[in-house]
Amino acid sequence: MNISEFTLRLLLLFFPGIICACIVDALTVHRPRQPFFFMMQSFAMGLSSYFVYWLSCSVLNHWFFHSHSVRVGICDALLDKTTAISFREVGFVTIVAVALGIFITLSRKFKLPFRLGHRMRITNKFGELDVWGYTLNLKEIHWVTIRDHKKDLIYDGWVQAFSDDSQNDDHK
């Protein structure tokens, strides 16, 4: 299998996005991802990492160096194969990608998009895979009663921890 020079450049330039997506994938609970979705997520997070890097450089240049022009070499390196890839830039963007991955993970853990949606009254979703996970992740819940009507049993007890089966999509 031959890998073209363009493909190699693309992989190298979107390495930060792959790192960011791997961090989010490893640290969050979710249903199994399809390879295409992971690839698109890596692409979007890579572009986001380069944007945050560009924005940070622009702000630093404006405040400290009083210069307004900041050039990020990703577009030049993708469009012109004679342009060398800046490994220094890829390294800095990878550091930004790690921070972005941690930020995305924290926003998912604390359900920030859903809280914002609730405040704006645009959604009723709660951000968990199921109601059981939502209920047990509430900080106020300590005591649980479970009834098995078929066997005529009642279970009462404190919940210290629970296992979330994100692999199982259908609960039959």
C-alpha cells in the first residue's frame, strides 16, 4: 500500500486532533464509536486545536508584541507541497490539543452543554446514556429501592458505586 505525500502531510498535521480525540475517547463514557465518526471527530478537534493555537498566538502578539499578523502554517503546508511542515508548530498544537481534550472531557463530565441548554430552555435532555445513570450520578441520591415485581422482591440500600454498561444499547 502506497501512502501519498499528501496523505502523510495530512496525518502529521492532524496528529493533534487524533491525540485530542483519543483523550476524549478514553476518558468519557459513551457508546462504541464507529471508525468514520472517530475520524471526523479527530478532524474537527484538530482544526479546533489549530484555531485555539492561532487565537492564542494572536492575542499574545497583540498584547505583548503589538503585532497583528500571525501566520499558522497548516494551510500553506496542505496546499503547497514545497512548504515545509513546522514540527515546532505541530508540537505546540499538540499541547493545545491535550488541553482541549481535557477541557472537552470536563465539560462532558459536568454536562455543561446540557446545563446551558436547560438554562436557555431549549432542551430537556440530561446528558446520560440512560435514566439509571442520570439518577445515580446525582449528588443528592444516596438510598435506592429496587423492586422486582416478577419475583416479588424489594432491594433497599446505599449506592456507593455502580457499573455503566455503555456496550449494551438495547435493554431487553
